[in-house]
Amino acid sequence: MGRPPGKRQDPKQPPLADDAAPLRDPRGLRPRERLFVEAYCGVANFNATKAYAIAGYKSGPQSRHNAARMTTKDHIAAAIEELRAAREQELVMDGREAKERLTLFARGNMRKFLPAADPLQTLTDDDLALIKSITPTKYGRRIELHDPVRCTELMAKIAGALKETVKVEHSLEDILAASNAGPGE
């Protein structure tokens, strides 16, 4: 609609809705395209037709074709790749984060979980750090300690001092020959 003919718009007022440019996000996506990308990488699980419907596009005989075509548009494909990579990065624990998590576990203190009057409260923090679990039984408590060999092995791997090797006893030719021979031959 806009303003009536012959009327000028007051410069202090914001433009009317149809005078405004379509709203876009920093990646250049329109709102419905952004919904499509979010749905495609999320609940639609990379199914373009489902994402197309979720984003509110009209369904019909051409929906599948239109949905597939949307994924090939440069700005939408770039947004899909950016979002996919960001979500993948969130899921993957890198080496630094793994070391931080191991350090957190290694510095854990059992003292926080013991009653104040518990005899184990008299142990030092280093001694309490050795305890993996405490399980009540009908004969008293069962205390399980962390495996010092496993801990040493993990630290050696992190430091690069321990490398695992795999001994291969068959050649590729032997494996292929055995698979081509079939069962019982």
C-alpha cells in the first residue's frame, strides 16, 4: 500500500513496511531462508523437503524440486556449510579440551562428598584423590582405587612418550586372495 499519493513521508518517522528492504541476517539470508537453513541442519536432519515445509514454504508438487534448488543457492549453501561446521565443532572434543577434562577429573576431591564426621576426612587430599569409588555393603564400605598403571599410561600417551604399534601379519595380497577364494575353498 504505502502512503497516499501526493503525501510526503516525515523524515523523522521510520519507513513504512512496504518501503523497507526485506530483513536479512548478516549472511544475507531472508528470515524464511534462515529458518530453512536452521531446520535443514537441525530437526529436518539434512532433508531439504522437510526443512522447506518447516520454514513455511508452500507445499505442492514442486516442493521437492524447490527445496533441493534452495540448497544450491550460493548464499544458502554457504550458510548451511557454516552452520554444519559450527555444530560439528561443538560436538568434537579437541585435544586441549580432553586434557582439561582429564585434569579436572584428576584434581577431583572426594572430600566434598563425605559427611563431616567420616573417618576418611582425616586423609590428605592426595590420598583422597586415589579413591575411585566408595560403595556401602553389608560388611562396611568397599573402597575402589584408581588404577595407577592406567593413569601412568594415559599421561605417557599425552606426553607423546608412549606410542601404540600394530603388527600386521598378513599382506594385502593374502587378504584379497582369501576373500576371492570364498568360504570352504
